[in-house]
Amino acid sequence: MIDVDHFKQVNDSFGHAWGDRVLQETAQVLQDIVGQFGIIGRYGGEEFCLLLPVDEASAIASKLRQEVAHHTFRTATDLRLTVSIGIATYPKHATQWTTLLECADKALYDAKRQRNMVKLFAPNDVIQDTKPLGQNPVQADV
């Protein structure tokens, strides 16, 4: 999970149209790095969700964080932003989609405490995982 740090300030300072452009540029920076290695989706607001090979997730996440920090966003004025990234891996941290997202979100929350960080889900942050990924992968638990 990736969250654009202090994104609300972009919308508040430049307006939602510029905020949308920043999100589009962020997505392009992410795509340029991830390329064929993974899948990127906007998860909501200023958050993105990535599916990456487990062996390369940490290295790719670190590169993404660095590339966004060095990118100049073209708004009403040139702007520099950072991202915070939370990582959870299948099947180490969870075997269910919704739980895997919860684990990544928890790691993201930890990263956002300092901003411009990559954090791996800590195994002692236990989250209930009840169904394997293959069961109803599109439906969320209710």
C-alpha cells in the first residue's frame, strides 16, 4: 500500500484539479518503476495498492519511495512530494485478500508516523486470518 504524504495540502493549496494531476503523475512514476513486474491500482483517495513478486517487494518499494521523492510534480508551481509504503506478503503475513490488505494497511500506518518510509508488516501485529486466498477472492468479509 502506498499513500502520498500530505496530499490534502496539495488539494487545499492548488485545488482538486491539480490534485488529480499529481495523482496521475504519481501513478506514472509508480508504473515506470514497476513496469511488467507488478500490478498497480488506485485504492482510494491518495492511496495505491500494488501486487509485486514477494522476493522483490521491499527493493521495488524502496526504489518507488526514492523516485517519487526525486520527482518534480508540475502543478501551479513545481512541487516535491513523498510517499509512505506498507508491505505485507502472501502467504507469510496472510492467506486471505482482505487480511493481506489489512496487514499492508497496518504497515502503511506505521510508515506514515515518520513519512517518506517503507515499513514491512511486523509479525507481532496479529490480524485474524480466517480463509485462504482462493476462497471468494473478490468478496470482502462482512
